[in-house]
Amino acid sequence: MADVNGSNLKQFTDGILADNPVLVQLLGMCPTLAVTNSLENALVMGAAVTFVVVSSNLITSLLRHQIQPHVRILIFTLTIATFVTIADLALRAYMPDVSRKLGPFVPLIIVNCIIICRAEVVAIKSGPVRSLADALGISIGFTAALSILGIIRELLGSGTLTVLSGKLALQIMPKETWDAHAWVIMILPPGAFLTLGVVIGIVNQIRLRSAKGGSA
């Protein structure tokens, strides 16, 4: 976990790298596995989580002296639920196609352990600046991890990279060739597990080599 006594910059960078919620802490696995079959889905989910975690962290930090310990989890949940509802309704209004693709996984942000964890570990104990730095770092780390998985799975599964509800779709691989050789498994549930396992393995190897290099 990030050190709440460290600098705000370290709080921010740890969320992206050292404490990446998906690739290091292995939190939020449900949306990670479910929505990363395309880059667009990954980016939209990342944006929704960013809005919720930044907003809930700030509100929790501002009210931290008024929140009684025995009701803090209830307050966290109600705060998070409010911003998840806003995000869900905004997606339905402005990006209905993507909202349908994401299905129940946007409302399920309410119980995303990443967001509750940041409220409990940082926001309830820290001022707004540190809470914001933590929320932004964790959000960028989460979105980056989902985007990496989305790029790999969509590229190998369909040969495309799609954003903006299909208005910007890049056919990376020649369509005629790719239709015959696409790795359809990559956009199916097994592909999510395979891709996540490989990416986590690579990240662990990089972290181990960095640790050995630092101790040499």
C-alpha cells in the first residue's frame, strides 16, 4: 500500500507503478476481465472509475473529521454509490452503445474494492491534496492496465483498435487476411485470463529485475 506519510508525488506515482491496482495488487478483477475485449470499453470503464474514485476521495477527505469510525464504511458506500449513479446515467445519455456493452459493470463500480480501499487507506486519513494525488495515480494505473489488456485482446482477436463508439476504428491488420486467422479466443472470456496472466507475469519479471538491480 502507498505510504500516506510520503510525498504527494510519490503517492501519485505509486498508484501508477509500484501499487498498480490491477497488475500489482490484483484488485478490481471483475471489470478487468469482463470489459477489456476492446480498447474502447477499457477506456470508458477507466474514465468512469476515475470520476468515481477522484470524487469519492475528495468528499471523504473533506468530511474526514465528521465521519465517525463505526459508520465510515456506510458513508464510503453511499458516497461512492452517488457518483457511480451519476457516471452510469451520463454514459446512458451520451454513450448509449458503450453503456449497453458494459452492461452491469458500471453500476458494480459501487462495490469495486479499489475505490473503497483508497477511501479507507488514504482519504479518511489525509487532506484533499494527498487524496487527490492518490486518486489520480490509482485511476491512471487502473486505466492504463485495462487499456493494455484491451489493446492486446482487440488487436489479436479482431485486428482492430476501436474508440468513440466505432466512429474511430483503425483496421490494423488487413481485414481479408485477419478474418481467416483471427484469434477469436482473445475476445472471449478465456482470452481475458490468458492476457492478464501474461501481462502480470511480465510486470513481475520487470519488478524482480528492478529489485535485484537496486540491491546490487
